[in-house]
Amino acid sequence: MIGSANFPESETVASIYAAALRANGFDVSTKLNIGSREAYMPALNDGSIDVIPDYTGNLLLYLDPNATASSSPDVAAALTKAIGPDLVLGTPAPGEDKDAVVVTKETADRWQLTAIGDLASHSAEIKFAGPPEFAERPAGLPGLAAKYGVIVAPQNFVPIADGGGPATVDALAKGDVTAANIFTTSPSIKENNFVVLADPANNFPAQNVIPVVRNEKYSPKLMAVLNAVSQKLTTDELIALNTQVSGDSKTEPDDAAQEWILAHQLDKPLG
């Protein structure tokens, strides 16, 4: 059983895993849109699901809230130590989808914003949208406060459980909020001329896509297939997939996955 988080990119990558595994003779079912990491990690541990795509930095902070690694190699090394005996990690993809603090160009121009720290002097005016767990995660509001002095009052945090998706984008575009947590591979950033604020203190660690497998379901063949997917999953590929699924064409994640494995010659057994 392959699971996914509750946003389109995770659903699409999970569907790619499923399609590639089926092409290699695995009997695969999917359970998509489970929810946040706080929901799908227990499902992985209790055997409700067996495989899920995750992101190295946030997974590390989930397992070790005190972790300080930020670069891709350092995060990967720390994650290997933190993962525990019940789960197995695949090879991180070169593709990365980082959390970001995003504002409209109008707000960036009005407040002369280029980096997250520039928001500090406007803390009292900020309404911030993000997934509910962003209020508590170390790299969420606590990190913005500790590293940049950006203090978002509880009443000014707007929880939206769509992983930086359409509802979050709509709230930012309409001016219902002044800043939002949106992933860097979201096509909405370019489509809406949003501004991604720089993160010089590395509040948000590296976020390479990585397959996570329940140890009981691990096999060398299964991991070889997942790693073959990872090898071809660049940041540009993630952006293209997100544009296909969340852009004007509104392609279903499963259809996008089938097209992707055909294009990358992963539709047949590995040699």
C-alpha cells in the first residue's frame, strides 16, 4: 500500500511510485491524501501503508525536533541516523520542494521585502496562512520567531489544510492574508507573480524527495525501483508535474504519473 500526504505533489509522486512498481511486477494499491506527516507517519509505522514519498528536512525535524542540519548532504546524513529500525530510506532525489514564506508583489513592494527577516517590523500587521501544523513545527512559526523575530500572534495565524494549495493561494492572492507558507515548486508562484522571501538563516532545511519504506515490506528490488524514480526526479520535473496537475490542464495525478514513467522509460521492468 502506497500512501501520500494531502497535497497534489505528494499524490503525484506516490502515483509514480505505484506505476513504476506495477511495471516491475509488484501488486500495488494506493491510499492517497492521508493528511499531514502527523497523520501518515503513524500509518506507516502501524502498517496501514507501506511506502510514502516524503521530504528529507521536514521528516528529520519530525523525528528529531532539535536537529540543526540544513544542507542536503547534512540533512540526509542526520536523517539516516534518526530514522530508526522500523523504516528504510531510499536515495534522496535531486528534486527539492522547500517550504517558503511567500507574499504578493504588492506587499513586497509596499514593505520593501526581500527576505523573511524584513517582515519582523510588520509582525503586528501580518496575517499568515499555512497548514495547521505550521503553528507548532520547529521550522514553522516558532522558527520564524527564533531566527527572524517574526512574531505571528495566534489570532493572526490562518490554518488552511491544503498543503499550500488552491485555498492558501486564493487567500494570499485576494489579500485575506499577507503571507503564506507555499512550497517552492508550486506553479502558483509564477502564475500569480508572488515573491518568495529569502531564507538566509536556513529556517527551512533542504527538502529533497525521498521514498520511505516500512521495513517489513523492504526488498532490494522494491528499493531499486523507487531509487530509479528518484534518480530522474529533478526540481524542474517536480515543477512540470505540479503545473500539469494543478495548472490549467488539471491532469489527474495518476494520469500524470503514467505519462511521466513512459517519458522516462520506467514503464518496463528494470534490467
